[in-house]
Amino acid sequence: MMLLPIGHHTHRRWRSIFIFLLAATLLYALIDTFNLHSQLRTPPGPPTVNLILATLSLKPHRWTEHLSIPNLTVIPYIADDPNAVYHPPANKGNEAISYLTYLHDFYDNLSDISIFIHGSDSSWHIDGVLEQSTKQALNRLDLAEVWKRGYLNLRTSWESACPVWINTSVTLNSSAYDEKLRPEEPYIRGAIQDIFPGRKIPRGLASPCCSQFTITKDRIRSIPKHTYKRAIEWLLNTELESRISGRVWEHLWHWLFLGKDIDCPSEWRALCVWYHVCFENEGDWMGFKEMDASKYEFLRFKQAKLRNGLQMGNRGVVGLQEGVRKIEGALGPWRQKAIERGRDEGFRRMVKGSGDL
């Protein structure tokens, strides 16, 4: 087959087209990179932070005065006091309605970072290695990591949460339905259909419990304002009890803000990177966790004996209490070593780079 020679003008035209396409590609890449950097750009200086408390009138929150977070504003939503400065439209849906009211009402005037918590300092919803103290967790929280991730759950434990916890196909008549363990499970599919019409229903949902999280303003605004209003209306109008409707929302926050069905970061990596409590490796963390669990077993046995009528001076009760003291004596230095290791930025960077967070 004979090839025709390419003329001078044809060659020049193709070269012009190539240069144009190359320039367009480079310009697109530059704009895309700029947009990405704009999203990840940290605020100049410490970020502004709003701490949203979902609480009640008889629950004091003076403990927040001991938080060391710069540029912090505490915003208590008092669910049972319609005369409070901040309150939801009704005391329904547990903490969810207070959170959603803030998300809607502050949508156009958000801080750089918002932290959503229940009103108490001492809470089992906070990891045991952080002494179940909300104050300690927040004082240790690395806000730069919050900014990079956009959203993170304040709890890292997978217990009763991960790797998969909610099956959205479960109904009230399903053999898999466990009313005691997951009473909210059969209602999640319907809630998603009502609140987020047209969105694909996830097959399963999982994330550490229990509706305490932190999020950036950009991530909040990635959801249209009217969606928060519709979610509030759902809580106000649903016939579900608050204990159910509130628990429905426990499983939706990560799905809403991250667009992920499953958000189960490695416990030991999350503790290290987010809270600077760095165990040497996964095995070191598991060893600590198992010993900590044995302490609570001793405490449960002790409480059971006391309920059965034994006195504090009983030999069995004393032995259990001594066992608890010995375990705590081992856990204390172990935890302190993890905190000291967490001061090493290089170690934290290595941990973060070794797995998905």
C-alpha cells in the first residue's frame, strides 16, 4: 500500500492541534491541583472551633472550662429547655436533633471545625485508653488531622460497631433481627429513603459508635442546607421512639459526610495519629486492650458478689479488688509509654503511612 506524503500545511495543522490539547490538559491539571490544595489548605493560625453539646438542663458542663483548644466556642443545645439560648425545636431523637439544628442554623456562619458531643465529661463512649474522659480526648485531639480527613469519629473502638454492624435488608420479621442488640436496624432503610430520596441504599453500615464526631465546615457544606432541614422534620414527625430514631442517626453520620458505607480505621493507628497515644504496633495495642478488658471482668465479678450480699471485707471481694489494683499498676506505665511515643512526630508519620485512615 502506498502512503501519501504529509504536506507541510497538514503537518503544521496537526502540530497546532497537539499544542492546543497539551496546553488544555496542563491547564486542567493546574486548576484541579489548585482546587485540591484549596480544600486541604489549613486556616492561618489555629482553626476556630465550635463545641456543640447535646445536653439537658440538669447536666452541668463546667468541665468544658478545662479544655485547652484554642479559639474554642462552647455551644450547649439544651433539649429540654425551650427558653435556652440554643435548643432544638423539640426534645426528640436524642442528640441527633440538636446536632442537626446546629448544622442547619449555623450553616452560613460555621467555625473552621465543629465538634459534636454529648454533655458529660465521663463517658463510656470515649475509648478506655483515654480514661473515658471527653475532656482528655478533646485536649489530645490533633485538629490538623481533623482538617485533613474532613470528618472523624471521636471513638476508635470497633466493639459492637465494626467491621460490619448494620444490615439494611433486615426487617422486623427477619430471623437476623436482634431487638436487644440492634433495635434500630429494621428502620434504617426507611429512614434513608425518607430523608435522602433517590440516594442508593447501602447494603451494610459500620463505624465506631456513638454519635460523637468532629467535622470541617467544608464537609458540612458539602451537604445542601435543605437536607438538614428535612432530617429535622423527619425526627419531629417520625412515630419511632427517640431511643430508636436517635440510634438510626448513629449509623448515618459517617455515611452522610464521608460517602462511605464502612468507616472503620485501625484502632491503634487512629489512637496514634489522632490522639498521639502510640502503641508500638498492633500487637502491643491488643495486649494492652486485653489486659484492660480483664480489669473490667474483675470489677464485674466484684459488683456481682456485692449484689449477692457479700461485704467489702469479704476475702473474695478483697482478692478481686487487689487484682484490679495490680492490673491498673501495669496499665498505667504501659499507657504512659504510649503517650511518650506519641510525641515523636516521625513515629506518628510512619504509623499513618502504614495503613488507611
